[in-house]
Amino acid sequence: GESVGLHLPTLSVQEGDNSIINCAYSNSASDYFIWYKQESGKGPQFIIDIRSNMDKRQGQRVTVLLNKTVKHLSLQIAATQPGDSAVYFCSPYRTSYGKLTFGQGTILTVHP
Amino acid sequence: DTEVTQTPKHLVMGMTNKKSLKCEQHMGHRAMYWYKQKAKKPPELMFVYSYEKLSINESVPSRFSPECPNSSLLNLHLHALQPEDSALYLCASSRLGRGYEQYFGPGTRLTVT
């Protein structure tokens, strides 16, 4: 018979392009929203956080946008490089709970 | 030093074996975490230690036994595991009050035969 596996969302871009990775969330009681990246063979790495009372936060080559009306979070990566190829996870964070709950992840592949 | 180290990198064990995973950090972090990650899935939290005391147990089976002997070390003792426990086990640490910014180790790839 045919087997069906779980397929992560994927994004494939050319080097130098801008990338946008999206994440939907359901819990509005979070204090922060976080982005992590996980390169092949490595543990996740913190990228950037945004407090729930903010709409936008910029870091080095990355910008996170938070739209609380539609419960949507995005990570924009400027001038994407091959080293950005990884799986990207978002997570809400509630200080009183003290734990991360990662989303399913998005695979970003950057072609030279 | 912003590194979290984990040993061993790979571990193969039988269902009757007892083994331990080790994790170490020297960043002065007082919160430490164990996660389990299956292939093509996100990491799932197992345990959280704060000030060397267990603060969160995500209903993990008792065949997994965590231990935090001091502020730099975190162990995960394994006994009578099942093949479905095969996964990547990740350790992380963070400053208290900044639990959203965790530093992860590279993980231990565990295979249960």
C-alpha cells in the first residue's frame, strides 16, 4: 500500500533573495514569540524574540513581525545566504509556564 | 563560552540496558532542559530544572530519569527503553527569567534495539 509521511513546509530561494517564513499561533496569552533555526546535525539556535506588545523587531538581517489580530508571526531574512539553510521553528513563550512549544517547522533551502 | 556539550554523540542500547546521557554548560545558567526530537518533528520538552531542582516533568515515562548533580551538569538516566524511544535527545540551558533564549547542545542520537 501507499504510505504517507509528514511533509514540512518548505521554502526554496536563491542566494541574495529575501526570505519570509510564516507561523500561525493559537494561544494569545503568550508573553513572547520566539524564532529558532536548526541546521542539519545541530541543536536549535535562538535567532530573535518579540514581546507580545510589539508589532515589529529587527535584528541583524532578520525582522520579525507580529500580527495579533490574525495570530500570525513572520520571520524575514534579508539577503539570504547558503548558511541560512536550516529548519526554522517558531514558539510562543509564557513566562509563568517557562517552556517553549515549537511549531512544526519550515525548511529553508538557499541555492547559490 | 556559550557552548552546551553532550555525550555521547551516538548511543545504541538494548531494551534491557541501563545507560546515561550527559550534558554540561559553563555559562552560569541555572535553568536546564531535556528535549526529545523525532525525525522531521520539532523538539518536545521532557524536563526542566531550575536551581538544580526539577520544576517541570512533561509526563515522561519513568524509564527516563533526570538528574542535576550541580549547576553545570545534567544527566538523563535510561532504563528498559523501547524501540520507539529512539530519537535525538537535546539538552539546553538558559538564564532564569530568560527561558525563551535557550542554548542547545548538538544532541545524542539514541537507537534502542
